[in-house]
Amino acid sequence: MHNASEKSAPRQSRALFIDRDDTIIRDACYLDRPEGVVLLPGARRALQRARRTHRLFLFSNQSGIGRGYYGWEQADAVNARMFRLLGIGDPLFDAVCMAPESPGRPAVYRKPSPRFILECIDQFALDPDACWMVGDRLSDIQAGLRAGIRAALVTHGNPVAPELADYLRAHAVPVYPTLGDCVAAIQADPAVAARADPRRAAASVG
Ligand SMILES: [Mg+2]
């Protein structure tokens, strides 16, 4: 079912929902300074390639806002720095969700809530069978699965805790060492690659 839809879905209805910390940039633990942004190896190229075949959405839990550690302006400044370092062009993401809730508070957008994904599926007329949530934590995976899309874990060399490994196995969630490997695997279906928008592909090769 998934494969058939993935093959037939146009680029506009395929999407990757991508976590930020320890998926695109190094998790600096309540990062509140733009100068603290460090891209993970291969992240830039992975996103360049991903946007040829998929819409991209950034989906990050930022409980530092809810905890009062930093404000929206600082969070936005960190993102702006990340976008500059990526240097891929604007807008890279069709929508950005920074979920500010702290744990223990009622979660609206905070992963594992699937709300942001579900709203984007509706708003952008996405095909759930052609969408993935990509991240480094259980909450990323759960948000994706609860939204009815597929999910993949990237480790960037970090060990996978046994209970997380059990969950991934039980739900047939693939694991990749880097975002680049993950994107390559999702794009491995040649039918998907063949339908990439050639103008965007040409513009993003670099
Ligand atoms: Mg993360």
C-alpha cells in the first residue's frame, strides 16, 4: 500500500517532517544562541537532495521556551542561523513548528503529539502514505506513527537505547546513521526520483 502510493504521489503531496536537534544540527541542550548552531555532517547535502522529491517541514520540540529558559526571539534567531548555514535558499521548509510546551503541561504541538503533521497533511493536501517523520528520538517516531505516516530514526553515531530499539523493531521503523542515508533510502524508489521537479533539482545542485 505504501509503495504504490509513494510511486504515484506527485512531489507536491510527498513530505518529510524533520526534527531539528541532533537531526539537522547538534543538540546543544536548550540552545539559545545563534553562534551555538553546528550543522551535523552531511545535513546540508541531505536537505538539498530531499527537497528535490519532497516538501520539507521542520518540527522541533522547544521546551526551553515553556520552561522560561529562552524566548521566541532567541529560538527564531537560532533557526535563522541554521538556515544561513544551510544556505540552500528560502523557504527551505513549507512550515516550521517549534512546540514550546514543557513536559507535564498539556501538549498541543509537543511531540509525540501528531497535531502539526495532521494539520500540514490537511493544509497542504499531502498524501499520508508518501510522508515520513525523521528524527532521533522516540517522540519523533511516535508523532509520525500517530499521524498515520511512516517514520525513520537517524542516530548520527549515538547509541540507540534498548527500549527504543525494541520499539523500532516492533513497529518496523528503519534506522539510519545519518540524515543523508535516511533521505537516500526514502528516495531509493526510482519512480520517486524520476518524478522530481527538474527545475528545483537543477537549482539545488551545488
Ligand atoms: Mg532531536
